[in-house]
Amino acid sequence: MIYMDNAATSWPKPLSVHRAVLEYMENIGANPGRSGHHKAIEAGNIVLHTRELIANFFSIDDPFRIIFTSNTTESLNLGIKGVLESGDHAITTSMEHNSVVRPLKHLESIGVETTIVKCDADGMLDPLHIEKAIKSNTKLIITTHASNVTGGIMPIADIGEIAKKHGIIYLVDAAQTAGIVPIDVNKYNIDMLAFPGHKSLLGPQGTGGLYISPDIEVSQLKEGGTGSMSQSICQPNFLPDRYESGTLNTPGIAGLGAGIEFLRQTEDIYRIDKMQKLEEYFIGCLSKIEGITLYGPKDIKNRIGVISINIGDRDSAEIANILDKKYNIATRGELHCSPLAHRTLGTLNRGTVRFSPGIFTTIFDIDACVKAIYDLAKQ
């Protein structure tokens, strides 16, 4: 199979990730932080090591400011609901995933106000429109780093500067960029960074995280056992325990650590320029096929990881199904959990066919996709 659905989850995973999960399950298997025996200590060391790897990856000073979650959706819910209260105002964009929009819509029922800043027809954002939307009660700005529909990269450096100037918390959704685009939370003035472990960081599904700056206060979403301060019936107030009640996905965290180690050891194949060269070649080929509509920014420097198209007036789900059944190419059709983005692009009625290459995608894979698309367009 030619796998072009890395925006949903990366595949294949490096063998080292498989081995790390299997080794944990076969040789350790204990609950970190819950007991004093040597296997529990080994499990705790694995969790700590992965925290440190993530901290280094995103230029985070304190690894204990990284909270493990099950995915980016949980991270975004923690960041959004842990900050906003009745009377607060939040700003986001029209290119956001439902993992941002739905929590905000839910909070409107308790008196939180939301402004959705409209992006242009290519899904690109003018950061000045963010600044113009700021009110006296604006507490949080949330933007994706790159759209999961078009791959368009948002100007997070500019937005971070605006947020810092006005004393507003800035939350970045790095679901499509963590592992591909370098992210420095200090350089970009990011107060919270939500990221998946299972996409371009190459870890297993069921892993993700949220970085929380020491300068902000975030309420926890859940309380329970943490393995610390067990004599108290109140939730610990220190990190990461405050936010990590219950047993962690330690096998997944072991695999995530192995995925990040793989990226560190093979930096030449995961850099942003390699991905953009693949996309530039793919887009160049698609532009020569009659009947193809390509969505997103025209400048390759403003996009990463995602290429969305339509063929004539064909239904996107139908095309994705044909690509799978006839050509053995895995893509995704329809709305990609981002209806606001499709409304912005004018594709709400039928969605798009999304191709999302990964670090193991080759030129030969792209050529096979181009041939299939050419055949379908000709029909």
C-alpha cells in the first residue's frame, strides 16, 4: 500500500518504536510512580526520559512542564477549558480543527465569548486580524500551527508577539507540525503547546502532550490517584502530577521516546525542506492535470504535510474510496473534522481528497499517486 494519510496518524513506525513497546510489555510492565520495586522505578525512568526528550525537542526548559495526554484533542481540551472562565474572551481562526472549535462552542454555554477570525480563500491568516479582534477581556488566543486541510503554515511567531504584547495566553495546536517543523516555545512566545505523539513524532496512537508555561495558571480537568501525596484527599498542586491522574500509557510513552530518538538520529530525513520538496514535486505534477482543483497557499514555503484536491465535480469520499480499492493508495476524503476550514475554502458541501506524505514517503509513491489522479481526471 502507498500510505498517504500521515495527517491522521503516521505509518509505518520505525522498528525501534515497535521494539520499545514490546520490550516494556515483556520486561517491565509496571505502573510508574505507584510502587518502590525496581520494575516500577524502571517504568518511571522511561516516562522521565521521554519527558526530557520532548523538552529538548521543543526547547522547553523544564521537562516537568510537559503533561502526557492520550492525544492532541485531550491536550487542547485541557488548555482551553483549564484557562477560560465565564466572562472571558477567546480568539481563534476559521481554519481550526473541531478539537479547538467544539470546546470553545461548549464554553459559550457558561459565558465564554469567542471570536473566529476569518482566513483568506487559501486558508491563510493575516496576524493583524488577530490583533484587531482583541478586547479588554481577551484571555486566550488559539491557532493551529498548520492546517490539517491545506497544510498552510500559520504565522505563529507574529501571533506570539501580539499575544505577548497584550498579555494574552497563546495556545498552539501543533498536530500537523510537531516532528517536522522546528518549534521553540520561547522563541515563538508559546504559553501552551498541544502536540500528538502518534503523527510526525512517530510514536504509537494514544499518546500526546501539552506544554504549560510556568507563567500561566491552568485548572486540571480531572482528579485522582497520582502516586504522590497519597495521604491527602486533595489533588497535588505541582506538575506534572496535578494533571496526570490515573495510570499513564507507559508502553505508548516508551514508543514515543523511541520515535523521538529516531528523529534525532536521522535528522536529515525529517527536516521541513525534505517534506516541502516532495510537496513541490507533487503539486507541480498535479498542476499539469486538467480538471484538478488544488487548495491552500500557492507558495510552497507557506505549506507543509498536506495536499488537498478535488477532481472535477466528483465526490471526495468516492475518489478516496476508488484510490483505496483500485489503486491501493490510502488517503482521506470528506471534511477532515474541520468544517470551518472547508467553509473558508468553499468545499463544505463535498470536502476534499487529502494526501498527506510522511517522512518515509518517496518520489515513487508520489508518481503512483499522480498517475492514479491523472487516470481518474481523464474519466
